[in-house]
Amino acid sequence: MNKIEYCNDIMVRLEELLFHELSGCAAWKVELVGIDFIQAKEIKGSTPEEVIQNCIKEITASGLVKEMTYSIDGRDIKLELTMKDCVHLPKEVKLKQDGVKPYICPITNMILDQLIEKLNFETTYMAEVNINENTGECRVKSAIYKDEDNIGLVCDWSKE
Amino acid sequence: MTAWYCLGEMQERFEKIKDPVKKAEVLRFMYSGEVSEFAKHAPLVIAVIGTLMEGSVDVPYDLSAAIENMLLEAHSLGLGACWVHGPVASTRDAKKFKEILKIPTGMGEYKVIAYVAIGWPAEERKHPRPKKPLEEMVYWEEFGKKERPEYE
């Protein structure tokens, strides 16, 4: 039995149900999905870059994602993650086929969680998941707010 | 009878703003938390929570109906009231909110769905809120059928 496939199929059903119940608000409820893995790894770092890089090392070493890069732009509030061959990609593809825009990325949740837990970021949220089933690549945009002064900063994500 | 649908209408209105400075101001307001700050000045704020432990079914719907009743009652008394969901919408924020009020934070214990700020309205509403024509929303006998059947 392919355990990942089995797990992804269960997640698809749960995500569809949750979306059906809560519509767009479902995305606001799932920020803790996936964080147990990374919390068990005792990630270290004193800057966002260090924390993110150390998360990526653990995520790729475990085989959850094959290749992963990141960038922080847009007045330091936009985090963009690029992932290739994530174990959850089939889940996102299935959701997309079923007409539900993917809204849970456990890998992104791990990194956002560590920014909050290790660096005391005030708040974060995942804003956009774009998958390319042909190339096996995901691009995920998130907003990351270091402190209260950052909250309310806005940037044009298509340009900055 | 309509229930106010927040995000869709807001998005539509936001897209109509052309002035980039005004647009930036509105964005900052929306994302700074100020959009919910009026509740800080309300004489009464009711945290609406429901138990998930005592044979509860459909808790979010029960709580939502209770909130609507609160709003109607407040309005009937000449008060102003607002259903505030944003600050407790995310899982982390809901937990923080529960901790402030010492509400048990277990996911199987209590659900906090929103809070309701009640006070005296600062102003009369100037414009009626936009509504879709009834013909666009009402179907007869089957989904999509707009013609009202003739009954004998």
C-alpha cells in the first residue's frame, strides 16, 4: 500500500468537507496542519533566513519535498516558497480537479509556525497556492508580519 | 430579508477605488486590525462561545442564529451592534482570545465564533446597502428556473 497516497486521499476528502462547511474561511482554520513534524525537529535560528533555511534542510532531508527555495520581498512581508515534487502535490491536483482551490499547504504551515515560535512573529498567513501539475512545482505566497508595526503594511505582490 | 455578506461586497467596492493613495489607505486600514478597533470603544462586548462537549450539534449555526437575535434586539432598542468575526477567525487568534478570557482552549471544549460589540450608533446609515434584485436570487421549483409557475 502507498501510505502517502492513502494519506493524501484522506486529506482531500477532509479539505473538501471543510471548504464546503466554511467556504473561504476554511483557509483561516488550518494553519496548524502539518506543524507537528517541524516542531519535533528543534529548528534553530535568529533571523527569518536562518530559520527558513533550517526548516528547508529538514523538509528536503526527510523527502517531503525534493527541491525547495524561498524569497522574502515586498517590504519584508511577502514570503514566497517554491517547491518541487512535494509529497502532497497529488492532493492539490485532486482538489483542483474537484473544483476546490487548494488552501492547506502543510509545508508552508511548518515554516510559518517556526517564524512565530522561534522568532515571535506577530502573525502570518498563507495567501495563495499555485500548483503546476505538469512541472510538479508549487509556488506559495504568504504574508509574514514580524511585529505590530508591520501589520497594516501592504505591497503590490505582483511587483515587489 | 438579507444577511450582510462581508467580503464579496467589500472586494467589489474596493476594486472601484481608482486613486492609488486612497486605495493604499483602505488596504492599510483593512489589514492593520483597525477595522475591528471600534469594539475597543463599545460599552459592551459579548464573546459568543458554545460548548462542544454536551451533545452539541451544529454549534456554529446555533451561535450564528443567537448573534443575529442579539443584533435584532439591539437594533429594536435603538442601539447599534456589530458582529465581529475577524479577530477570532484564525485558529491561533481564537486560542489567544480564549486565553485572555480564561476559556478552556482544547479543540474539543468550546468554540468561540465571534464577539458582538454593542453601543450607541454614531450615525445614521446614509445609503441603503446594495441588494441584488430578488429575481436574481429566487428560483422556482428547481435551481435556475426564474419563471414563476402559474398555479390553478
